[in-house]
Amino acid sequence: MAGLQVLEEQYEDQGLHVLGFYSNDFGSQGGTDEQIDACTEAHAVSFPQFEIQPVTLPNARPVFAWLLGQDEPGPAPLTPSWNFHKYLVGRDGTLVATFSEPSYMGSDPTSPTWQNHEIVLAIEAELAK
């Protein structure tokens, strides 16, 4: 979560907003609302967090039903297979990219891992449009 918070802080003034969606679709990995609140507090997360709801079809919440109905932009598949699946939506409302849970850039924006990470590069390319 720390890396997502850094993304929010670093790019918020340029129009990026991180949204956190929780689900128990993956073996109760989402936890309880109380566990999510504790994690949010522990990581000083300020971006919006939404209540636990399904993110996979056929019971996906509306935003995920919409995401899963889009053309697959890659590099990851549309359907999340575990937590921390990420979607990049452009200013015009189009789905730009998807990233699977192992795709993590860390939380240090000065590190080469961060600066060269596919998520950061995709965000910067989209914000430059």
C-alpha cells in the first residue's frame, strides 16, 4: 500500500487518483473492514478505500463489471486473479493498462526500480497526453 500512497502523493496534482477496492473473492484475502481500517491507518493511506465487495464476474461491483467489459489493453489480463491488481484509466475514461499483483514498484520514487517500473512509466505517459 505504501507504493500506492506514494503514487497518489506524487501525481495527484497532475490528475492521478488512486482508489482502493477490497474483495474477498480471493480466499478472504481482503480481510474484514476492521483489518482494512487498521492497514489503512498503519500505512497512512489517504486515497479513498471502498468497502469489501466482489470484483469478479458474475457478481462484480459496477466499476469492475465495466472494467471487465473493456478491450484488454495489457500487459496483464483484465480479470484479477489475486489482490493488488491495478487498472490505469485515462482522463478520457478509457482503460489504458492493467497490471497484475506481482507488479510492484516499491515506495521510493528516487530508486531506479521505481523510475523504470512499468506502472510508473504508463502513468507518466498517460499524464503527458
